[in-house]
Amino acid sequence: MKLDMTTIWLDTVDSTQEEIKRRLGNTDNLTVVAAMFQTAGKGQRGNKWSSGRGENLTFSLLLLPGRDGIREIPAKEQFYISIVSSLAIKELLDEYGLRPNIKWPNDIYIGNKKICGMLIENVLSPSGMVESSIIGIGLNVNQTEFPPQLMNPVSMAKVTYETYDIKSVLERFCLKFTSLLEEEPDVLRQRYLDCLFRFGVKADYTDTKTGETFSGTIRGIDGEALLYVEMPDGEMRKFAFKEISYIL
């Protein structure tokens, strides 16, 4: 069946993520709230998302699994939402001639530079299912000057030297996202691995628990989205989010 999305554009908001939360209970499934400017944009682990007014795509999407023809998602499989969301951005950028990769768990990179970040907040039901998910996405589109504290940003415009209509880019994302929701999870998981940043390549990392720097090789992810890394001695270790830092 065809899944439809509703888009609400706001001029200014504190955070599209918080705006979706305020609208819970009277907002339809697959509603997108997008803003020309966020005064308090949110990134992972409380980080602030910085974006120029009207230059980039900053939006949040409400997903209610198990409703309106969307499959149910058990709590133990909630990384599926991250896979769909990151693949939607990756394949969207492919359509514009860019060749991004997904940096685990769901940042989007072009080369060693970050073009998109995500914040996914899931609410679980007592029965062990994902009850709701708010997917916050910030995609650098037309911004070419960035605050110096951002170490490695890039945008579509900086790569292609073109300017884009951000509303048109969002429309194309929505089509891609709903299309991916209808595909089989195992197929999407393999596509995610196929475009995973540094997959199968030896590179340098830091173990954030110990401060140790090492050369390792990403070999995959497990069912709970932990990252498998082959260590220098051949041992296979698992890392959770924020337990490993990429040296770029």
C-alpha cells in the first residue's frame, strides 16, 4: 500500500523534536515538522545542532509502528528505524549525484566530512514493542560557512557548487523513506552494511572507556546494533554507541 506523509513547515521553533513531542496525541502517523530555523536544535546526547536560517533541512518525523499499514517493531529490533532513516538520506543524496556513506550508527558522511546527523527517540510499550519514534534529522544543504567549533562539516552545496530548494529535497526524502518502510528488514540491513563507513577497512579508533588508541577493522553489527570491530590481535570486540571514537 502507498504510505502518505504530512509535512508542516514552521518559520522558527525551538526544536522540531520538541515540537513533535508537544503535538503527540493529536498528530497523524508519518507527520513531518520542518523548520526554517531552530533556536535550540538537538543532536545526539544533548549536543546542539547548528544550522543557518533557511539554508538546511532541519525536521522531525513521527513514526507509529503497527499502525496504518506499517509493520510492528519489537524493542530488540528498534535499530531497524535507524537503518531506514539513514538509508533514506543516503539514497536521497545518491539521487543528487553525491556518494555518501553511513557512519555507524546513523551519521551520513561524504569522505571524512559529516553532511547529516540524526537523533532518534523511541518510546517502548509495556509489551516490548516500539510504541512511537521521533526521528530528528539535520541535513546540510545550502550552508557553506560553518561555526569553527564544528570540526568536519560539509553540505550538498559545498560538494556540488549548486543551490537547492530545501522543500523539494524534503519531498524527495519523504518518498524515499516511505518506500524503504515497505521493504524487508533483512534486505535493508544488508544495504546498510554495504554502505557502512570504513566497513572492512583497517583504520584508527579510540576506546573511549580506556582512552586506548588502536587500529581496527569494522566487521558488522549485531542484532542490538553493537559494532563488531576486529582488534589488532584478531579478537572481535563489540562497542556500544559512544564507546568508540573514530579518528578522522
